[in-house]
Amino acid sequence: MTTLLGLSHDGEEGRSYSGRKVPDAKDSDLREPRTGLSSSIGTPILRGDSNDAEVPMKPASFLATAFLGIVALAHLVRVILGLEVQIGRALIPSWMSLVAFLFCGALATMLYRESRAD
């Protein structure tokens, strides 16, 4: 009988631990899980094989992507329709909405791609 880390192996079909039989692990069970970081905050995730189902976006990532996309579309609509925006006595030029469209659209796209790459 061989003892390793509190498990005794008596050469039979399984391992004995506290009088209970535990079946031997298969080769697939002994495989080390591949880990990664799901986002910049460092939350660990487990990744399966390449044929595993796709993991959906996290709720916060989805909401941020949707919000940035809606803001980007609102700025694009303002530019296309030529709507005027006035804050106090200052008139906001349309080119600022074009810049905001490009900025928010780029952020939404990057966030979407980053969440799908995990």
C-alpha cells in the first residue's frame, strides 16, 4: 500500500480515503486547466477546449458596450440630421459630434472585441 498526500493506494481499482473507495482519475481529468485573465481587473477564468461553447459577455461589459454604441449613434444622427445643440449661449458645432461619434464608436468596438476574445 502506497500513501501519497493522505491517500492510500492499495493497487486495486480505486484509491481509499477514510475507508471510502474513490475511482482512479482518467487522463482527461488530470489535464491542467488553462487559465487567463477575463479583464483588466484580473478576474481569473477557466478556458476549455477550442470546441467549447462560446462564453457570453459579462453583464457590465454588455451594458457599457450598449451604452457607448447608443451614444455614438446619437451623435451620428445629430450630424446627419444637422440638429443644433446649444448649452447656455454657446452653440456646439457639428464636428464635435463627429469626433464624439468616432470616439464612442471606437470604445464600444474595442470593448466588444475584448470581451469576445476572452
